[in-house]
Amino acid sequence: MVKRRKVGSLLALAVLSVVAQRPMHAYEMASVLRSRGKDQDMAIKWGSLYTVVHNLARHGLLREAGSDRQGGRPERTVYEITEEGRAELADWTRELLSDPEEAPRRFEAGLSVMAGLPPEEVTALLRRRLDALQDLIAAQREALERDTGGLPRLFVLESEYGLAMREAEAAWTRALLDELAGGTFPRLEEWRAFHGTGRLPADVAELAEGGRVTD
Amino acid sequence: MVKRRKVGSLLALAVLSVVAQRPMHAYEMASVLRSRGKDQDMAIKWGSLYTVVHNLARHGLLREAGSDRQGGRPERTVYEITEEGRAELADWTRELLSDPEEAPRRFEAGLSVMAGLPPEEVTALLRRRLDALQDLIAAQREALERDTGGLPRLFVLESEYGLAMREAEAAWTRALLDELAGGTFPRLEEWRAFHGTGRLPADVAELAEGGRVTD
DNA sequence: CGACGTATACTCGTAAACGAGTATTCGTGA
DNA sequence: TCACGAATACTCGTTTACGAGTATACGTCG
């Protein structure tokens, strides 16, 4: 039940959330976001920022609150959030918290085309993945500990969650690797053979080809 | 180290992976993908499909292999994969398997703006999330057990992984809910108060502002 | 004091994503 | 047998995302 938003990108959410604090101009939004480390999870693209701000204004979620000029710098338009904007921010937050996402996960896509590579190579690749994951986990854990010194828990939940997910990912990858490396993964032989011939085993081909259009 | 692909959308990956089996025309690609249940994780948008196929052809990853006409149906262009296309598919698979993604997770975005809602509401929303997650998990588990009857493990890994991730998500959500409902979450009072006043506690404001917005 | 690098503040054009619409044909039941 | 709905096979126009480019001002190092 993901609602259609007037402006749908997550950058728009970020913009709303900073303008909700106080009016500012577009460039400042980017700076604030950047200083909050938000650019880590959602890279701020300049082109998108201005498009998004314009669209938010066009749909009445932001409104121009005059323009100011500092020194001889180019003039800049200051935006403030509208009541509608606040409502949208709250509603969107509600949705993000309550609806589990069915995002297209890239790794899942990878798994789904994995059979195209031989099992030995897959094993090596997954080992690389696991290493990278462990590095990431270590780095994130460190960053989290640094932050929990100053910031209240409420503001680091995001990182805590990210860390938990990576750990789960690492655990799953490790388990799969054990099966592959230990040779206990089922039908390894067939998988390997399938590369020499380029043909799927008969029973699989049958099923893959359209077994279940279960209507 | 995510490489820039000539055609970057995951739909392109899916297209390459089906055309790698045998030449086909665009509409058929969609049907095969649909029959494989791929439309669950990645909804196939018609507009995108034709754009993507054209772009793949433009970049030499697919090539036209004539056109056929069945009955009086509109003529359709049949595409086959090129050597370059196969190479791209393999390389892309390698990347997807070995590089952990740093995808923008929507729930993380939600957590990062969560402070804008009062803790009671957040608790209710997370409870809704947990319920939904549990329903999803039950459904996926059932589907998986049905499939493992016929399909070899290699072809259901994707679902296994998805299931594992949802379970991890549910576990994390449950733990957070316990803290919120049990009142052990730190500084709950301040969080609640902050809604009456609309102002952040002093120390948080200072840190959140990062001191970096030099004015 | 002036040249140079960096921060500020955008604009614009390209390219991708998308959804609604169009047109034909096949199968099926009344 | 023929009307009607589902499936086939796209096209087209609108939005949205993005990145490279532009232009000015401020600080600073020699």
C-alpha cells in the first residue's frame, strides 16, 4: 500500500525534514544534509536537488519566503515549509515506519542470475562479499560507538538498524559459503556440468520454462 | 566500486538473463520474466522494457535477429544476445555477488525522520510494521516450502535470502518495540516534550546542527 | 596586492523511467 | 456465429534524475 506521493524521491523527504526546522535556501539544505552525514545514505545530486525543491514548491509543500542576498553573492531564494508540507512529512514518515518495503534488492537480483557462473567462481565472489561486509560492519560499529558518546539513541537508531541488517547479511552469506566450500550444497555436480554444456538439467528446464503460471 | 553500466537498471539485467537462453522478442521477455515470478521483486513497466531493450541494442549488448510474424499479429522484432552482452551479464553478476550494496533503504530514511512524531505514535506504527512483516514471512515461508518440492536449491536461494532478511528485520523491530513499550528507551520524556514545544533539547540541537553551518 | 584555489549557488541539456493509450487478434461462451 | 474480454505487441508524451558546466565571491599565501 505505498501511496503515490506528489514528489516521491527520498531526497524530497530529506528536504522537507530540514526545512521543517527553519526556512532556508536550496544550497543551504544541501549543506545541512551534508553536515548531518545524510549524504552517506543518500548521495545528494545537484540536479535532483533543484528539481525536487521546485516540484515541492509547485505542489504547495514548500513556498517561497522571499529571497536574500549576502554580500555580492548571487541572489538565492529562501523556502519555508507549508502546513501541507508538514502534513506530508508526517504522513510519509508514518508510511515509511509502518509499511515493510519490498524494495528491489540488488543482491537478490544477483542470486537470481548466479547460476550463470560456475560454483567455484561464485564461492570466490561470495568470499569477497563477506570480507567487504565485515569491513563495513567494523567501520559502522566504530562510527556508532563514537556517536553514542554525544548523540542520544533516538538519533542513531538508523545506524543501529543498518548495522543489524549487515550482520544478518553476513551471517547468511557465511552459512551459504560453508555449504559451498564444504561441498554439502545440493547438486553441485550438475551445476558445474551445466557450464560445459550450456544446458540446464531436464527437470529444471521444464520447471524454469513456465511451470507455474499458477492461475 | 559500483561500475557504471551502459544500461544500468536491474530490468536490463533481467532482460539479458532471459535472452541469454534463447533469442526472443520484447513482449516474450516480459512473459518469461513474469512466468518466473520475477515480476514480484521487480515490477515490469512496459515503458521501461522497450526503452531498456532499445538501449541494450544500441550499446551492442543485444542485436536484432530478424523479425517474425505470427498469424496476422503485429510484426515483432526478435533480439539475440551478443558476445558483449554475455560478457556484461557475467561481469554484472560478479559485481552483484561480490559488492555489498549500499542501497538507500527506505526504512532507514523513516527512522531518520522518526523523531518528528511522538513516541506513542511511533510505537503503534512499528507494531503495524511488525505485524505486516510476520504476515510476509509466513507467506514467503510457505511459498518457499512449496517450491523446494520441485526446484533445486540453487533456484530458490533468492527467496531464502529474502526470508532471512525479513526475519532479521522483524527481530530488530521487535527488540526496539520492547524498549519503547517497556519504557526503557532512553530519554523518552524529552522526546515527548519536544513535540509540545517544537524545540530540540539544547545539547541535541547543538550536535545536530553540527556547528558546520557557518553563518 | 594580486593570483589562485575553494565555497557558493545555481542552470541547462540529456537521458532514463514511467504510465496511459492504441490497435490487433485469439478464444470462448451464449 | 458473433460479441466480448483477455492477451499480444507495442508507441508516445510527460516526469524525473542526473551531471557537467557556469559564474561569482571569499579567503589566503606569497
